[in-house]
Amino acid sequence: MQSFETRSTPRLVAGAGALAKLPDCVQGVGGTHVLLVTDAGLIEAGHAGHAIKFLEDAGVKVTCYDHAHVNPSESDIEACREFAAGVSVDCIVGFGGGSSMDTAKGCNFLLSNGGRMSDYKGYGLAKEAMLPFIAVPTTAGTGSECQSYAVVSRDGSHEKIACGDPKALARVALLDPELTVSQPLKVASLTALDALSHALEAAVCTRKNPVSAIYAKEGFKRIASGIEMVLQDAALLEHRASMQIGAAFAGMAIENSMLGAAHAAANPLTAKFGAVHGHAVALMLPEVMRWNREERSATAVYLELAGMIQEPLVEWVEQVIGLAKLPDLAGCGVTKEAIPDLAADAATQWTGQFNPRPLTEEDFAGLYGRVLG
């Protein structure tokens, strides 16, 4: 029998209009004064205002921090911590996409344990208790609402560092598909492709286990049922709900296993060429899957997933990505001369070591070369 250990998952509160249950969720974890971490776009869209009104009408005090940025850096987390240190909060709500949730989780690390985010690179390094955290995703992609990691960029180098701790996991993940309706098409597309990559990589990584497999396959099934409609800007609320739950399940799969080489190859593209994460992963995913088809256990999983959609899997993934009409690697500014540097960086990425078929620096160079064409 395979040896494995599972990690906890948040309590899920899901459904259209579920945002109205946020006060019950906050009070259920003992919260009386919330730090709501969000971004300016969600303030402008009115979603954050609705959350604040629900909370205040229930007698919960709210202090709003609306300066979360895409790909938050260590300095961004420190700015949020400094803001939070000036108010007396007893609960943190991350409201937005993965960046808002990473900022909220990172703030919780520093507010409760001190130091800088780089002090917590790895897992389980926070010694002190953290404030209860509630995640409210307004996208369907990152799965951050179901993970105990805050992913932060180092100042200067833009290196992604993953800081995880069981105390950082959300007590509740509130999934309201109505919050995703106002997403710009580009945001909806890139987060959808990110979710798809999470399910596919978690399903085959070397840390997969019976529990993560259930989440990865169910996540893929739900994502596959809605992603094409999302990418074609024709999604109904039912499609958005499937995507949101699928993304959460894929996040649970990652929490209980890991990712792989598509993410390892994507991170240098974000750091060196500014490619948005979902775009970068989507560019690399099909070629990584072709590489993995040489490994027996990965092939078996791919065949099972292909049966769910009744199509060859890699070809279907390419077709889906094509619907997003994304610039290719060259369109992102990548040249052949950049490949050695990209490959050297990719070979050091943490997630790559869990890919079902190992890759050397030379293998990554070949991967980039084939994608570049």
C-alpha cells in the first residue's frame, strides 16, 4: 500500500448568493473585526462593498486594505502587515483573486510571527498561532482558497517563493459564482487555464495519492465542463459555478500532492518576460504533457481523463488553449538566445522535481525550443 499523509481542507460554503453567508462564516471562527484584503478593481466593481455591507449589517467591524497587487512581492506583503498592525483585527478575509489571497495569507504570517516572507520559505516554519483566515475567491483559477501556501515574489529577482504552514490554511472558502461574472474576459481566460493546469499537473505528479487523485479528477471534470464556454465569453452562471468548484478541487489536489514541470517552466517566463502566470503555464503545458506521455503512470492518468471528455487529451488541451488567442512565446519576447537562461532557472524550480518524468536543464532547454518553434 502506498504511504501518504493528507492535509486539511477548508470548509466549503458554495452557491449563487453565498456571499450573504460571509458574516456567519466570520462569526463562526470568532471574528468581530475583519481585515478585508482586496484590490482596487474589486472596490470599483462594487463586490467588496457588498461584502463590507453584509458584515457591518451583522455587527462585524471591517477595516479594508485594497492595495493587493498582481504577483505580490515581499514588499507588498510588508506594506499590508504594516497597515494591519495599526488596527486591532481578529480575522482576515482574502477577497479577490490569488494575489489578494496570497497577500492576505502573507500578512497573516508576518502579523502573527514577524520577520519577512523569505523566513517562511518551505513548510511549517511559523511558530506562533495565526488569525483565522477566510478566503472568498472572485476568480475561478488559482485554487489559493484551498491551499496553505502564500506564493510571493522576492524583491529584485522576482523569484517565486512558496511559504506554507497548516496554520495559514483558510478555515472557510466561500465560493459564490456571482462574484466571477464581472471578470474581464482576459482575467477569466487566464485563471481558467491556470485551474486546468493545476488539475492536470496534480493528477500525475510524483506526490499524487488516492486522496489527491480524487480531487484532481473531479476538479478536471468540472473545469472541462465549463472552460470552453468561459474562453468563448459565453459562460452561464452554471458554467462559472463548475469552474469555481473545479478550481477549488484542483487547489485541494495541489495541497495534498504537488505540481510539475509546466509550472517550473512557467515561472521563469513570468520573472524574466513578465508573462502572466496563467498565460505562461498554458504555453508550456501541452509540450510538458507530451514529455510525460513517455512515463507509464502519467499515460494511464491521461487516458482516464481523456475518457471523461471523449477526446485525445493533449490535443483537447491545445484546442482549449487556442480559444484564448494568447500570444505565443515569441509574442512574449522570448528568443532562442534566452533559452539557456530560462532552462537554467526552470531546472531550479521546486515544482519541477515532482514531475512524473524528470527533466534536466538540457531537457528544459529542449522543451522551450520546441514550444518556441
